[in-house]
Amino acid sequence: MSGRHWVRNAGSAQVLELGGQLREMLVLFDVDGTLLDGGRVIVDTMEQAFLAAGETPPDPEAVKGIIGLSLPEMVDKLAAHLPRDLRNKILAGYRFRYFDAIERQDEAPVFPGAETAILRLRRHGIPLGITTGKSRRSLTHMLDTMGWHHHFRTLQCAEDNPSKPDRTMVWKAMFDADRRARHTILVGDSRYDMRMAANAGIRAIGVSWGYNPPEELLAEGAIGIARDFDHLTEMLLTLAGSWAEALEA
């Protein structure tokens, strides 16, 4: 996305250093397509699950386009033409193969710059959370691999919540972190992230490196599109600073 800014109403790039008041903000991160480049594993595993069930695999782009939904909802969309027993077989086959695939990885395929951004936001005292359609097992594996558990105040995943774009994940995250909607922002790469944010009454920033195009994220209500993690961090710190200034006024 070099040379294109994809920003709308994102504010100045200047970081406002306002100490502890930045902690009024809560930043919620999606995982696949936002922090983690898990698209290839998801597509390959879905293909294997369909083949094992004796069915023709879906187009890879169709799979990528719905990453963000929880797994049962993904399978229902991709296999809507199949009876429930076959969809359940695909679902079970996917789970078995996916856990095996990710747990054989030496490192989580985290996007370059993700860890630096997380560390920088935490140094500013900004609480972070995760809202993902991933299972708790795969989320825990990623956090264990990266040593990230202590960075996140709230973890919302598929077992405990309805699938995106339902607002429940966001509301539970705000309750855990004791934050209001006006000071909460979601970072995600999919239309489902943007819709979930709108349903929960919070703002959202889209990222340019995920599985849905920036134009679609803006159309779904993103207040801006981050070019990379450095740009994302500046956008978040600027927003946090502006909210802290409003509290002082």
C-alpha cells in the first residue's frame, strides 16, 4: 500500500504525551489478518477438510473473504449447499487438522511490526484486548508462542461469544477492562470487524494488510486505514491523546 494513505478523519500524526490519561483508551485487536498472517493455514486446512469429507473444496478467495467469522459460521457459508451431517464432518475435520498444523509451527506467523506496536502501546499504559473468531485453544497457543499473555487485559474468542459481527465480544471486553464505548476502538482487517464495532457503538480502524480491501473497510465505517503497524500506532496514540485532552477540558 506504499504511497497511498487510506486515512479518513484520523487526526494529526503527532503523538500527544499525556501520561496516565492515555489509559482511558481500550484498543481491541482482531487476530487473523490483523496480528497474525494465518490465511494460508486456514485456506489449506479448509481444503483438506472438504476433500476428507468427499466434497469439492471452496475457492481460496472465498475462504479468505470470510476469515473473521467463527469456524461454524465459516463452514455454513462455504458449505450452505450441503446437508448438516456433511457440514459437521467438515467442521470436525477442520478442527483436527488446524490444531495439528498450528501446533507444529516453530513460530506464530505474526505480521512484521505487530509485536513492536503492542509493546509501544503498552509502554504508554494503554490497555489492550483481543476479539477473535479463533478458538481458545488456538488463541492460547499463539499467546504462549509469542509470550503475549500479559499484554492483554481481556481475551474474547469463539467458545464464549456469538460470531462476529454480533456485538457481544466488544461489550464483554469493555466490561472486563472497565471502559466505555466512547473510549474503545477496534483494530481489524475484515468487514465483520467493522460491522461488530458499529453494532457495539464503538469506532474502528482498518488495516491494509489483511483479507478485505481498504475500500470495503471504509465503506463499512472504518475511521481510517493503517498502512503498517507504525502508522497504526501513531493513529491510536493520537486518538488516545485527543480523548485525554477532552477529559481535561
